[in-house]
Amino acid sequence: MEVREDWKATTVYQIYPRSFMDADGDGIGDIEGILQRLGYLKWLGVETLWLSPVYASPQRDFGYDISDYRAIAPEYGTMESMKRLIEAVHAQGMRLVMDMVMNHTSSDSAWFEASRSHRDDPKRDWYLWRDGRGKDGKKPPNNWRSMIGGSGWHYEEQTEQWYWATFLPFQPDLNYRNPVVKRAMLDHVRFWLDQGVDGFRLDIFNAIFKDASFADNPRSWRPFPSEDSPEGFFQRPLHTIDHPDTLAFSKELRAVLDSYSHPSRFLVGEVFGSPEALKRYCGEHADGLHLVFLFRAMRTAFRAEAFRALIAEYEQHFAPPLLPTWVFGNHDRARSIDRLDGDPRRAALLAFVQLTARGVPFLYYGEEIGMTSLDTPFSSSLDPLAHHYGWVPDLLWPWMKRMGLFVHRDVCRSPMQWEDGHHAGFSGTKEKTWLPVHPNFRRVNVEAQRKDPNSLLWCYRRLLHWRRLLPCLARGEMRLFEDQRSRRMLLGYERSLAGEAWRAEIWLNFGTQEQALPVGDAPLAWFSSLEASVEEVAWLDRGVALPMLSEAALLVSRPTRLRPFEGVLLVHRHG
Ligand code: NOJ
């Protein structure tokens, strides 16, 4: 029987649970809060929710340091509330993906506590322990650098050995060369699949296997890693990142997911590198991870030619059966609208790319209303990564940031701005919320934008619903239009799907001047990024059929000009 691969056509919305909605009034978001806001997510039209970690954790890295994979952190809820969430999401016809941190656990986990207790402990070999170099063994075992700079080896006096951590010192790496560890982690994966979750976002998946030789990594001249390359801190991570055994493991994990086919589940990997390098994680026969994050879009200049080149590159390396992903923000990066001068018209244009180009879109909570980064001092940051870099003089920060090092992640994790009221509707607490609400919440909030069909929120909503209505957007082929004359400003492409009644023609003006649209066929209907048409509002709010769906569909005239930063989608009869 053919398995329906719904994940291929889905749209993903990332919830950072700590900041989404606080139902119990402690100033921290929780699962009950997500349940309260499900109606909004349904209204918006997103199909899959990805939750950043809600497992039991000391929260030193806000959940990316898990101490118990089968328990929920009390500030977020209970196993019972999590089960209710899974059910409620499914009842809405939506899907739920959890974050799975396989590379490391918290140093407070029972596993690591046992492992660090004694050299002879049966769990010693569950982590990576080595003797140090030098006469007294006080030098790290080799030159390996962690992902955040500096040696990733940490010395333990008690047993006089070093353990390896790819990220922060309290996140020790598991030893996947020990089959018992692998089995235990795959059991955690199965446990959640059995609870009904629809897949996983895999945290720093590129670091799972380290080379068994523990040989030194070669030197490099690159100061910092980037979205495009994990090479940095003057080292090529030959033995620590993208190990062939990690690529092989992606297939093993895939096989586990594939054994749950009703409904089909999916994996999306957090990996870094060029699209060409990253596609290896999907397997030569599309038998690895279903998707990998492609972060290049986050740093692509706001120019038609830059996005044309990016789309061409994604199409080249992620041609069917593979699929690219479209990511503009997450809990580790500055808010995407910051790069767009805070201009909602530009944000709407990028939303057009994200939701109409071929691939699976990943939206970060608040992006849909244009939430901007929080201006909060580095010195009082709650982010452990900022503490790690506490020694860097303030003067150097702008330079480090320009070089792509982003370590003050509080700025993109501020509470969701629901309304123009107390704590922006995020929490009823009389105290402070865990991070402050952005002061622009009176202007930038869901309630205000819900009332305005020309808002950014509505633009996302309209796009999300067209994707449902027009299968060519979610599943179709992609063809870039060649238009040499105006390619600096204008980007155009077509989406079509064999056997479908409609095809979509998309034109985006990245310039500050009006642009003439190339002449072409009159469409059945067309939609603009800058304002909603009367028909769309009626369709979305009252369920009235769009004209193109009715028998009496009339050709409307083709738009001839695009305003600055305007995008349009033209619907044509196909074939
Ligand atoms: C990547 C996650 O996105 C980030 O938030 C976390 O701190 C590290 N991995 C470590 O788990």
C-alpha cells in the first residue's frame, strides 16, 4: 500500500514553549498555554507544530539539556498535558513534531551521573571519556574544538579523565559507538512515536559520531563557523562533524520512523554546511533524513538576483524526490525582520518566497506578526552561550556579530505578543515574565493584526491557505522565469502539478521602484502581498468560494505593474 507522505506538503510552525503562552501565571510559557492558543494556529493555517524541548531538564540551556527523555519539565506541564496536546493537535487535523536532542544529555541526567561517578561504572562508556595528554594528563586528549569555540574537553578531578561536549560543558556527548547507548536512544525515539508524535527536529545532528581514532583535527584559517560551513575556530572539524558514520546513522533512524507508516512521520535535521554537502544527510536514495534545515536563506541579501540564485541552487541540489526547506528564523538567530529594516512589506515578500517556492516552510513564532529582536543588555543575558562569551569586550561584539557569531539568544526568545494588554496577553503574572515582553507590543500584536486584512499576519494566513487550496504550491514542480531585463528587481517563477486544474505564476518586486510585469496570459484570479482582495477575505472568514473555484469563473485582467516590495500570485487554468 502506498504511504501518504503528508510531510512533503506541510507547513511547520516552531513554538518556543517558554515564550508562547503562559496559562498558569508563573511568567513562563507552558503546554496548557499552547492548548489555549491552538485555535489561533488553526485560524492561521499552519499544519505542523514543532515544539522546542519540553522534557525534564535543569533548563541551563532552556531544555536543550535533557535530564529525562520520558518526563515533562514541571514548568511546562505533565505527561498527561503533553498527551492531551498531541490529541488536541491531531483533532484539529494538525501534526506535532518534538525536538529530539540525541547528541548529548544534561550533565544532571542519571546516565551521566553514573558515568562520571567511577571509571568502572557500567555507564562509563556511555559518554566519551579519555585520558589527557602531558605528564600529569592535565592537557586535553586532542586538539578538538567544540561548536562554540575553545576545547570541548572537560576535566573531571574525581576520575582524572576528560569528557567530550560538542556544545556547552553541561551537555556531555553520548557515545554512539556503544550499541547499548544507541539502542537506548532509539527506544526514546520509539517511545514518543508510540505516543503519537509525528516526527522530530534533530538537534545538532551533524555531531552524533566522532572519529574512533580521536586523531587531531586539521588546522584551518577560518575564524568562525557559519551556516555554510562548520569549519571555524581555526580548525576543520574532520573528525567531529559530518562523520560518515553519522550519515549512515541517518538511514538507521529513518528506518525506525518508516516502521511507523500510519500516519507517516518525518525527521528534519539541524546540520550546517552548503546545500550540496547537506543533501548527503537525506541519503543517495532519499533514504536518510526526510529534510534538513537550509539556513542560507537567512543570510541571503534582499535582492531578486540573490534569491533567484538561491532558488536555483536549492533546485539543483534538492531536486525531487528531495525537498528544500525554507527557514528565515529560529530560537538561535536574530529576528528575521531586523534584516529587513523592520519593514512588513519586505517581510511579506519573503513570506511569499517561503510559502510559494518549492520546499517545506518553517515559520518561527512571532514571525507572522513581524516581531523584532528584543533590545536587552548582553551583560544580563540568560542565555548560557552569552555567559560562555562573557569575557569578550563589548567593543568586539558588533564585529563578532558581523562575522556570524550570534550568542545573545535572549533577543529572539521574548514572549509572544498576543494583544495590547498586560504582558501582551502572554501571562497573567503580576511579576516579571521570564524574559521581558518587547516594548513594541502595543503596536505589534496578534489582536491588532487580526483586525486588519492588509496586515503581515493576514498575508501569512492568506499564503498558508492558498497552499492548501492550490496543490501546485505544496507539491508541484518549480520553474524560474528568465527575465534578464529586470532581474535585479524582479523575481518570477511558476508552480505546476500534472493533473491539477491550476498553476500559479509568482512575481516579486524586491525594488523600491514600481516595476512593469512581463506581458502574459490573463489569470483566473490574482492576489497581492500588500493587501487582501475582497474575495479572499470572504473566502477565509466566511467560507465563500473564491471566483476561480466557481463554474462561472471569469478571467480578470492581468496586473501590469508591481508596487515597491509587492509580490503577486496569479492563478491560471492548467493545461
Ligand atoms: C542547537 C539548538 O538550536 C540550540 O538552541 C542549543 O543551544 C544547541 N543546539 C545545543 O543543544
